[in-house]
Amino acid sequence: MITLAESIFQFAESRCYSASLKETTSLFFSTEEITQKLNIGRTQASRELNQLVNNHVLFKINTRPVLFSLREFFVQKFQIEIVEEYESIENFQNQLNSISSEKVFEKIIGYNSGLAEAVEQLKTAIFYPNNGLPVLLMGETGVGKSYFAQIMDEYMIREGVLLENSPFLTLNCAQYANNPELLSGVLFGYTKGAFTGADEDHKGLLEAADEGVLFLDEVHRLNDEGQEKLFNFMDKENFSRIGETKERQSKVRLVFATTESTESFLQSVP
């Protein structure tokens, strides 16, 4: 049977990982919220919360009401030391504000030299109006294209562009190079009976990554029809599952990776 401390930890974890880092107060909760959520008395809730603070699981803000949050969440996200108690939200916010979102790029070798221009281009694409611009990463296998995409995702979360729990999905198009119909089905989804083996409706990755990031590795391996549908989505912001005429929408950030040169890749763009 789950303990009270474990229930509170799960509640705190859910609160932190479902909120935007830009909305600091949404990452905290009060004793009253715990009493209502777990249906326990206020004294019991207060005692358990303070014990979790003493055990370095939670930390608290001495406001009225007192607010609590998950210590490890901030330690991992900002690489900073979290003390047990803060006098105010403002004091805690000042500590966070001293940690720039730019720090995430320090994980990339050459972020302030050889890759400085690429980092600036990435930020321009992220903050471009109307859900940003698609990003195309080019380079040989093993140079870190997928890692760069993950850094991009982390940066957007820190900047509040995406929520903490927003999806980050990956599809290696090369795995389906010999089955273009299946590849299109995985990407766009399909309806029951659309093709042999389609026994039920299936949501594609484009739809599953709504409000998040979809990273398409080896995108040049997508067949002509799939590329046409993909670029149509980029142009009109809608798509259809295989076997249906209904138009669907997804607010997804697209990141492409290819080992092909710019010229050879763009030749396949309709």
C-alpha cells in the first residue's frame, strides 16, 4: 500500500512536470491542497510536509499560506542548490533568474565558437511567430544531431515555450525505408481498413506530438508521397490520416535531420 509520503511526492512530481517553468507559482502547492487532494486532516498534512522538507525531498516558501515544491526538480533542471526554506517567492525567483536559459547550450561542445551561429539560428527559429519555424539539422552520422534536438527541447521548456511534460517524439525514417506505406502510417496515422493489417484506427506521431516536438531523423528516406503530405502540413498546418478525408491539426514543432547535402535533400521537396 502506498504511504502518505509517497502520495505527496507523486502529487508534487505531477505538479512540477505539468506546469510551465515561466509560471513559477504554478510549481508550488499548499497544505490545504494536500488535505483536499488526499482527503486527510490539516495537522497530518502539515506534519508530513514538514517531514519531507527535513528529509530534503521538498522545500518550502514561508509565505501565507506556506508553499511547498519538489527539491530534485529544480536541482536537475537548473543545476542549483536548493535550501530548505525561502522567505518569499521573490527571493526564490531571484535565484532562478540568475540562471540563464542559455546555460543549457553549454552542454554542446563549440556552442560559443564553431556552433555559435547555429545556436543563434536555432533561437530565431524557436521564437519565430506562429509556432516557430521547422529546423533542419544536417551532418554525418554521429555528429550529434539528435542531441542538438534534445537541447533545443530543453531550451524551449526553460524559456516557457513548451510545458515541462510536452512530448518529444522521435522517428528514424530509415527504419521504414523499405516500407513507405507503413512509414506514412506511423507518421500520419491511419484508419481501420486503410491497408492490409490496419485492424483499428491509429494515431500517428504527428498527432501524438501535439504541443511538443517531433524529431524526424533520416527524413530524406521518407517517400515522395510522405514528403508531399509533410510539406503540405508545414504549409497549411493540417493533415489527414491514411484512409480518411477529415483534416486534422497539430501544433507541433518539427525538427528534421539528414545526412544528405542541402541540394540533394531539397530536390525531393515538392
